[in-house]
Amino acid sequence: MRKICIDPVRCPLAHEKSRLKKYDHDHDCDGTWLEGIPDGNDHSIEALRFAIMDDILRG
């Protein structure tokens, strides 16, 4: 999976949230990857992440 497209007509709130947030990943001094998604009102983005997790893990 290379790209995730959120339809702005069918899912306007999820589309807006995906545009407003920066989803960067970083690592700490031990090399452990940290999730850079801030906690908050991001339920639609979390639902999307859980829905596609199997596809992401399969590659």
C-alpha cells in the first residue's frame, strides 16, 4: 500500500483531520520508533489505521 485516499465528499471530517495533522514518525536515543500522532480528537484516523493494519503488516 503506497497511498491512502480519503474521499472529501463521503468522509469530509476524516478528510479534514487528515489534512490538518502531521503524521511523522521519529525514534528515541535507543533507536525505538515513536508514534508521532498526537492524542486527541482523532477517532476517524484511528479507525482508518485499525481498518488497514493487516494490509500494512502484510506489505
